[in-house]
Amino acid sequence: MTSVDPGLTGQTVELLQQLIRNACVNDGAPGSGEESRNAELLTGHLDGLELTSYEPLPGRRSLLVSLPGTDPDAPTVLLMGHTDVVPVSPDDWREDPFGGELIDGEVWGRGAVDMLNLTASMAVAVRELHRRGRPLRGTLKFLAVADEEAGGTWGADWITANAWDDVACDYVLTENGGIPAPMASGPKLVMTVAEKGIGWRRITVRGTPGHGSMPYGADNALVLAAEVVRRLQAYSPRAVVGELWRGLVDAMALPDQQRDALLDPGRLRDALTTMDPKLARYCHAMTHTTFSPNVIRGGDKTNIIPDRVELEVDIRTLPGVTSEDVDAMLAEALGDLAERVELSPVVKERPASASAVGTPMWDTLARRARAAHPDAEVLPWMLVGGTDAAFFRRRGVPSYGAGLFSAKASLQEFQSRFHGHDERIDVDSLGLSTQLWLDVAEDLLA
């Protein structure tokens, strides 16, 4: 079993609480985030180490620290955690979302799961390795980045484009993996090796202004936008059965009839209706390019028929799906309305990405995961959201979503806390993740 240092766990708890309380909320606007607050906090925590800052826009600060190795032929590992969090609806929370309170063995607050828990544990592990004073053969880097929650434009994307030599490495570890998942074939630990791409679109719908007292036959952009949303909600492209999906279906150990249906692109969507709804939501996303209309803007006044409405659609693409494919899918979904709307990107697009298993890093993660959960098998996993790992994978760097978590929250419950209400993480998981980074350094870099 994995041995955890209670003192280091306590440091991770305290640092996580402070990161949460800094409330670096990224709403997608260039001037939001103010990650400089968390960068300053981490600078103080890592006092005595050589630090480099990147601030392409005021307040959007990222931080890099490096523990240089003694052997230039030994690998370089980059631990990467983001310091921003998504907006929150505080009235719907049981606790203050920016209180960072420790309640019944759990730290509560926005970012506790996504991903300030890992960012804090990485910083604590790096400081501990520095404190021990034993030089490593390989180099360990820690990158605390801004703007992950809005596509990485002012964080990892900017840094990899403008300061690649600083962050060049052989492996990247970031969010999120090491999550226990009991399955019919036995307990599993999911470790992320792939993620979907991002093809977000802004759909502009135009109409004709007029007086709100005479709506009959009006060319109301809002009414047209409502039909656009309805068609997007009803649309689902054909399922794609990939290797990671086959591995997950095998792990479920389902009856042959259900298994065959889930592996048949023509029957998969209907087969999802027989599953637990939370699991089915993930399974659908893993096998389909998805379209989720999440933002609408339009209208000026109650008595004016709107002539312009904007929709923002979260589109997550499967491997092999191009920008042109996304536009073609939207045209198929909208049918005769496709000619009535204008499409534009919301953020820079990026394709789906994946890293191979069987590398020395993967072997280390699997071995350390089994030490923490001896009865569990490590299952390669696709993240249906996006992470900054994509910017490193496109440069050929094997990148994994890692971490180690206790079994105190089910996989479905854990996933529901991403961007959800009452986000929280248990202290045992904080200790396990902190120890994982120390163990990776011991295995690959010492």
C-alpha cells in the first residue's frame, strides 16, 4: 500500500484552501481570471526556488519552476496544473464556494476538483523534493498555468508557442486520472490517455427589428434562435467505436446482447438508454462528437423585436474530426436554417489528441496506482472535456491525466463535481496525489 506523509497532506490541504479563496474566476473574457493572485501565492510557497513568470496580458500570470537534473540524458517530467476556475452560482451551494472550508474530511470550494487539488499537491511535492536536497538525475518542472478554463489562449497555448525551450520535456502529467471505478469485471482505476477536441462555434442569427406589440408574422431572431437550439439538441451524428470505448465496454462485463449493441454504431445510441443516466452521459460523449448550446445573447428591450441573437455552442470532437467536418455537421443539423445563420469560432480550435500506453511513464503510473489500490486494474481513459495536455501532445510529448484518489466518491459522483455545485475533495485523495508526484520523481528521475 502507498505510504502517505500526513505533514505533506496537511500542507496540500492548506495550500488548496488558499488557492480556492483567491477566486481566480475565468469567465472567458481576456481580462478575467486574475491568476496573478494564485501565482503570487505559489511564489511564496516555492520561496527559494528559481521561478519564471509569463504574463501575456495583465493579471494572466503563469509560473514555472524547475529542479534541474544532473544527467542530460535522463528524462524531463513536467507537472502542469492550472490556477483558474470556472464561474459559480453561489446561491445553489451548500457552503461558500470560495470559503475553502475543511468540513468532515473534505475541502469545499470552486476548483477543489478542477483542478486546484492537483495544482496544490504538485507545488507541495516540488517544494518537498527541493527541501530534501538530493539532486535528481532527471529534471522536474512544475508549470502553474492561467486560462485553462477558456482554452489556454493566455496560458499553456501562449507559453508553448513563445517559450517552448523553457517547458520542453519528455512527459507531461496534468489532470485527471487515478480515479477508482468499480465495474462488473472488477475494480478499475481510470487514467487519462486521450481527450476530445474543441470546435466551439458562435452562431449568429439575424432577423428584422419591429415593435413588440405586433409579433404576428415578425422575423424575430430570438424565435429563430430557439428553433436552432431545438435542432442542435435533437442532432446526434453517427457513433464511433474506438479502441478506448471497446476497453471500457469490456470492463463493464455486460451480457452479450447489451455488449454487442454498445459496440454497434447503429445501435449504440439506443443501447445507452438502458444504462445508469450519469454513466450513459459520459458514454455518449465518448462515442459521439457532441453539440451543446450553452450561451445565448440577444434582444435590447422588451418591446423591440430582436434583429440579432448570438448562440455559443460547446462542440467536442472525436479523433479525426476536422473543422470542416464540424461545419458540415452543423449544416446537417440545421437543415434549411443553415443558410439563415453565420458561424464563427469562439476559441482557437484544436483536434482530439491521445498518448500511447506502454511508455516508462505509463508503466510508473500504473505501478503506483496499483500500490494505492492493490485490487484495481488501470484502465486507459478518454477525457471528454479538454485540458492543456493537448498543447504538448501536438508537439509529440506523451501526456497523461494523472493523480491518485481515494474510493470515497464514485467515478460518477467525482465527474459530477466538475463545474458543478458543492465541489469538494477528500483529504485522503490530496495525500495520495501528493505522494504520487514524489513517487514518479523517485522512479523516473532519481
